[in-house]
Amino acid sequence: MAELRKYERVTGAEREKLKEDLRRRYAAGESMRQLASSTGRSYGFVHRLLEESGVARRPRGGKRGRKDVAAAA
């Protein structure tokens, strides 16, 4: 993918390509904050592109070291 410059508009085929890349990486487990940092774009921009691509977002909070409740009972 071409280098993204801060504040530069992303349109057309380049935007579609970026949407697909972000969608794939988000589905693989990267957070929206990680995607924003790695692309040099804002959290809001990444959020908007994922929303446009129809991604079902994960709940807030990320992974935690929770114990399995069913196994503890």
C-alpha cells in the first residue's frame, strides 16, 4: 500500500483498498488504536472506514485475563 500522508484525502480506489486492509487487520485482532497508529491516521478516521466497510465492531475493553466462570463453578 502507498504511504499515507497526514491530512491527505484518501479517495476512490485507494480508499477502498485501505478499507479492505483495515477490515482484514481488524478481523485478525488488531485494535482500532493500533490501526490508527500504524497508518498515521486518527482513531475517528479508522472508525469511519471500518463502519463504511460494514465491520461488526468488538466490545470495548480489549482482552483481559479473566478466568473462565464455567470452569470455576
